[in-house]
Amino acid sequence: MALVQLLLMHVSFTGALFAAVLLFLCIYLFSISSSSQNDGKYPPGPKPLPLLGNLHLLNLKKTYLSLWKLSKQYGSVFTVHFGPKKVVILSGYKAVKQALVNLSEEFGDRDITPIFHDFNDGFGITFSNGENWREMRRFALANLRDFGMGKKRSEEIIIEETQYLKEEFEKFEGKPFDTTQPVNLAVSNIISAIVYGSRFEYNNTELHRMVRRANTTMQMTGSASVQLYNMFPWLRCFVKNQKRIINNFREAFKQSEELVAGLQKTLSPQNPRGITDSFLILQQQKQGSSELGTLFHSKNLHCTINNLFAAGTDTTTTTLRWGLLLMAKYPEIQDKVQDEIDRVIGGRQPVVEDRKNLPYTDAVIHETQRFANIVPISVPRQTTCDVHLNGYLIKKGTSVWPLLVSVLRDESEWETPGNFNPGHFLNKQGQFVKKDAFMPFSAGRRVCLGEGLARMELFLFLTSLLQRFRFTPPPGVSEDDLDLSPVVGLTLNPAPHKLFAVKRS
């Protein structure tokens, strides 16, 4: 009843709209009855209510927890109706791996929900399919290798930024502070250097605008009202967050247009400074080409830039903030990390090559990603053809949601899935051990294309910060008082908190 009241609060039905809804309801009920699970071949799930589907079973403020709970009843592959839309949920390591890795082509398309279509219109990387997605992803991967992942230059960019971030922390002079903004600015500067070819000063208003806009957009995109909009697009006029998100992206496009215009004035085809330069050079080269030239247009450029900026900022920032909070929460683990850093590195700057000699530190970073579980539901997939999974038929074009929280907290894969335990990634000899069920970046053909860069950032930032500072709760706050309950948006952020960053002698 509460959900019905919520919908009625948002919608004032006119006579015409009411008639349209009744017609839609009749069609929907007919489709449900006519498809009646096809003799049990389709994945099982709770019986949907007319129009509302299974909304009465879902807490839209914590959708991932509702779905995880339903998986206990309906199994690792099951169906949930989000309003009139049928969605297949994948739960647990085995089911997710089978779909995303072993059947990566069959589960390889993106399900582009209304909110994502509104601001990407099928362009860019994250929310596109077909030839556009293949070409933009191919371009981005090639240029991330050149300007970001796997190159000495990217390591130098990150190391330089760690120095600025440490100086920023020192400005608080031992007073408790919120880590959100300084960490956000530092991480944003990494992707800015790779995309635009240069970093911003921390007091730069352009940088602050980009960061603030990205944060609010991620928060609003995961809100209950936007989830309702994705189910019932005709609610558009009544969903304020949808309008705010669209305004944010218009501002983001305008800002990227201004930055691109500045780069075009000094563009040198022989010396590209970043991904944007490379795109502009290709755009010039492919003018008149009938094959792919049409894909290298301004809309794809700005969608790709904003996709990279959003993906390269929020998740890494959030993980770093969780890492610092967990170090303050568990001082005995922080002690072990700092002892290992002191023993292996001493006072010199940490470099990527040090990772292999810091097994405990590496285990703590991996466990932070597993425990923090910042993307509990992978960005929705869509089946490219009819496919069978675990004995069930999933038809072509079906929306599929891989439940990553169920992988990172799978009781059959992790000894203590609900606890922060670096031992998950260590053997009896204290050596680092890889785990197949470690999927914070998702998996398969849609795996996060910036995974290599993010891993490098997490290692260099956390080792550099823990080498310099001791992180503790503010005065009057004990370790037990530090709250590990997440704030839910599109990603899971730490609850608002402040920490001490005490300079180590």
C-alpha cells in the first residue's frame, strides 16, 4: 500500500492518462498469462502484482539487499519484475562467472535504462552497444594504454599527485577533517591528466565543478525516485532528480566543450597530450571515411570524455575513502601495513614494482575492495540472443543484473564474508593469493576498462598516505564508534565522517 500511495503522490491522473494505464494494464496481464513461465523453463521468481510487479518486495533505498535476500529463496538465477519490466538476477560467484565470463558474448550487451539513455543517447562507451560501443571501447583501451594503464608515465602522474594530496592533508595540521574533497580532487586529477593532458590546481573552480557535479549525479542516479522513473518513464515530469541529472550532464558537456576548444587551438597531430587530442586527430584523419569516420563525432567525444571522467573518479575515490576509514577502524591492521611498508620501502617513494614485496598491504587493498563492495549491482547487461543458464531459458533482449555483492560476500568463496579480513588474500606462508571470486570491476567483455589504472592508483595512493600518516578517529570517538554502514547511491559510499591524519615521525 505504501508503494501505491507513493506513486499516487507523484502522479495526478487525468481521465486520458487513467484510460491509457488501464489499457496498458490489460496488455500487461495478457502478456503475463500468455507467457506463464513456459513450463518452468524461465527463471523462477516472486509472482508480480499488476503494473507494480514486485515493488512490494523491494526497498528501493537498498535495492541490492532486497535482491540478495530474494536470492536465498529463489536461487542463483531468478526473475524479478521492476514494475512492468522483467529482469533476470544473477546471484553468487558460480552463476555470475558462468554468465559474464563463460557466456560473455551472450550476456555482452548493455541494458540502457531510460535515465542513461537520456544523457548518452546510445553514444560513448558505458551506455552504448553494437559498432559504436566496439569502436569507442577499442579507442579508449588503446589510448588508456598510451596515456594511462601499463605505462611508466601513468605511474609518474599518480606519484606526482600523491605528493600534492599529502601536502593537502598536512594543511589540516592535525585537526580532524572529511577526506571526501581532497581525495576526490586528487583522483579526478589523474583522469584529467590522461584525458586532457594536464592536471588542475586544487583551488581551480573548473575542477571543483566537475567533482561536485559527478558526485551529486552518482548519488541521484541511485535514488528511489530515479529507479521508479526507469520503471515508469511516463513519470518524467514528476521526478525532480531526473531533471537535475540531465541539467548536470548538460553542464558537463558544456564544460568539456570549453576544454576541448582550448585544446584544439594548440593541437599537434605529432604530439598528442591525452585522449582528447587523440580523438581530435582521428576525427581529422577519418573525415570523409564511409566506414568509421561517422563514429568520431562530437557527441561521441563528449560522451566518452564524461564516461571516463565519471568512471575514473567516483569508484576509486570511494574505495580510497573506505580504505582510510578501515585503517582507522582497525588500528592493528594499520600497524601491520605500516610495519611492512617501513621494512620494505623505508622512507623512499613507493612505486608499483613494490607491490610484489608487500603481500600484506596488497591483501588489505584487495580486502578493502571486497568488503566495501562499492558497486553491489553491476551495470545492467542485456542478452544478445536466447541463452540457457543453469537450466533456464533467458530470451534475447532480457535485462540481466549481476549481483556483485553476492559474489564478494559468497559464503562458499570467502571464509568470513561479512568481516574485514585481509587473510582472505593470504596463504599460510603470508603470501598474496589471487581469488577468482574477486570481481569488484565486474567481468567479461564489459569489465571496467580502467581496472589497471584503478589498481595502480589504489596501491600508490594508499601506500604513500600510510607511509606518511597515521589515521585515527577524532577525539572522543572510539574505533568502535566508526560507522561502516554505507550511504547508498549508484555506488556505496562511507557514511559522513572525519579522521585525524597524524604525521608519522
